[in-house]
Amino acid sequence: MGAMLRKLRIMQNARGTVRLIEVVFPEHTNHYGTLFGGQALQLLSKAAFLSGRSFARSDVVMARCGEVLFHAPVRLGSTLVLDTQVSRVGRSSLTVRVAGSVQDVATEALTRVLDGEFEMVAVDAAGRPVRLASPPCLHEETFEETV
């Protein structure tokens, strides 16, 4: 029954921009009742993969997980919203920034709790890097930093 409730919603607005929404269930938490760090990394990397694949329009693999920041605990039952943005495009690689926010049920306001940066590489069926198609214009604006 729990697996059916864990349905994931993915919305794509622009090429490489993905919004992934997940509910934090008991199997995602540590002994404090908050999102376990390893689960947070898994969700961040899933969002980065979906964003990279959408942008590259081909399969991608993770080459590097850069800085990941845990700003605040994510409590059991929280709605976690992960938004992605492609911030850099190279010959075969791209950088995806992922911002994680907890959404208030009553107001739908978002509070930033996680940030991560991932290097993804476009690959062919054999797993070898492939050249990315000409990228569309990237906006210089990046995620807002909250302290």
C-alpha cells in the first residue's frame, strides 16, 4: 500500500528544468524522525538525472556530486519539492543545480532545506560520452541563496 502512495510527480517546464515532488515517509527517515541524509542525496541525484536527461535529450550519468548543503531538517510527513536548473553546459557534460524545499500544506509556501550541484555527462548506449547538441540560451540567474 505504501508504494502506491509514493507516486512521484514530475513536471517539466523548460528543457532541463524539472520539479520532483516527494512525501517523506518513515522509510526515508532516521531515528530522529527526519529525512536521512543518504535518502536526501538519492532524491537530489534522481532530480539531477531527470534534468540532465531532459536537457541532453539522451541518457546521462553522474560524473560528480559537488557541494550538497543541508540547511534544515526535513520532518516525517513533509512534502519535499526539488527544483532543478542547468547552470553550465560543456561539450558532453552539464552542471545541474538542485534546490530542495519543504512545502507548507496550508499556505503552499516553500522553505529551502537542501541544495546540491551535480555534474552529468551525456552518454551513448555503450556508456561513452557523446557531444551535446547546441544548447539553448541559459539564464545567468541561479537559485536564490537562503541563510
